[in-house]
Amino acid sequence: MIQNKAPGKDVSIEDMAEKFPLASKKNNTHFSNFDVGGIPFGGSLIPIMAGPNMVENERLIVETAINVKKAGAHFLRGGAFKPLSFPYRSDKYTETREEGIRWLGIAKKETGLGIITEVMEEKYLDLICEVTDILQIGARNMQNYPLISAAAKTKKPLMIKRHFGASLRDWLGAAEYALYEGNEKIILCERGVTVPHTHRDSSRFLLDLQVVPAAKEITHLPIAVDPSHATFWRPWVAPMSLASVAAGADSIMLEVHPDPENSAVDPLQPIDFDSFTKLMRSMDKVAHINGKHILNV
Ligand code: PEP
Ligand code: MN
């Protein structure tokens, strides 16, 4: 087997030994395999995390939970504390914060789905941990090391999204902060990087699918992909989800909304329940090519 001694342009053998020894793959067969509430990560199942961008209200999150579960999703996503790009708020465009966390709890009770939601401030960790199964560190906080350390100390599994300007080296450094706290349940999530020119002016990010095999050469941690944030454009979500599964992603995060065009946040990117159900079946077929699966069929 060909050994790539210096995988990636910015990661050296010394980095692997000295900068992120815990995140580096210990040998060619060591992969991180762990279970979150009975759902295994890093194995032959590709867990799917689906839900709205924002937990807008109780009805929306419960209805979404029921429908994504019916389609085979493993986790319900949704932000109650959100890094919104501008400080101005309308009634619709307001984070639901403590209320939103409570509604996620109701959706969890109704469906049994595990929850993944973002934490932005250390002071809300206890509250969020009462409900969530996975703490999401958003792209904007990937280098907020005190937040990552505090989140890791809760012992909840963490998903660290890659900042849109971060190298693989930076991303693994963030994971190392979490591993250093003794928390081994760390998932990395690629969600699109900024490039000078993408296909259209409104396309904010480019999905860096190459980072999936690149990261796997170095780290044993499971690598998730979020094609919704990466493409920012509904028609591209399904093709890039299939490509992500083909590229070897260990988990996929998707924005799903009962009425996508009226999503309070980023209405161009969520898909509806029917599209999600179809996509789950297609992703499962692609997963089979790699000897993996998404659905129980
Ligand atoms: C999100 O998943 O809701 C989100 C804000 O994503 P990102 O941090 O990748 O922008
Ligand atoms: Mn199958």
C-alpha cells in the first residue's frame, strides 16, 4: 500500500506527532467508532442529521421531527442559539433560545430522535446539555478554543464544523482541543469553504469534498458533510449529498423544512419532506457501493 508520508500541503509528519497527536490517526486501521444514544458513528452506518436551520416554533420542530424520522433520519438538527450574520431582527428572524431548546426537548420526546444543536456561549452549556445529544460548534466558533474546551468537558459528543476559511491543519487543531479534554466523541463536519469565484454571485461557499479523503488520511475521527450550508441552493443539495456519501462521508447533515421557501433563515437551502425522503433512498443506494448503509433496507 502506498504510504503518503506528508498528506495535504499544510500538514507535516511533525504536526501529526507534535501539534495534534490525539487527532492523528494512530495507524492505518485505527478509526474512531462510538455510539451516540445507540446510533454508531464511524462504522458502516451513515447517520443522517436533519431538520430546519432554526427551531422557529414548537409546531414546526415537532412536525419536522416526525417527518424526518419517518424518512429514516437518525438525529434532529435545529438551532435555537444561532450565529445570525446581522444584528437586526424581525419577529420571524429572532432566535428562539431557551424556548427553542425546550421545543427540541418536546420533539425528542415525541419521536425518540437524538438532538444536535449549536452552542455559542459557555454560559448556556448546562441548559443545552439537558436536551441535546450532540453539541454543535458552528463554523464561526471553530477557533473559539475556550468554548470548545468547555463543551468537551461536558462529555457530550461534539460536532466541530470547519470554518469556511480554515485549513485542514486548523480544523484538526480545533479537534485536538476537544480530545485534549478527554472527550473522544468528536465528529468533524465540512460545510463549504470560501473561494474567490463560485458558479454564481449568490453562491457563498464551495463544498470541499476533497477534504473528506484528505482528513481520513490523517485522522481517525468521523467526518460529516453539510451540503445545505455548502451549496446555499436547494437544487444542488441532493447531488452534493450523493457525492458526499460517495466520497466517504461518515454522516450527513441536511436542512429540511415543511415549507422551505418560508424558512425563517436561509430559505434558499432547505429541502421539503418529499425531497428528503427520496434523497434518503438515493443516498442509501450510493452508500451500498462503499459497503455502508443509511436505511435498514
Ligand atoms: C448551522 O448548522 O445552523 C450553521 C450555522 O452552520 P455553520 O456553522 O456551518 O454556518
Ligand atoms: Mn440500505
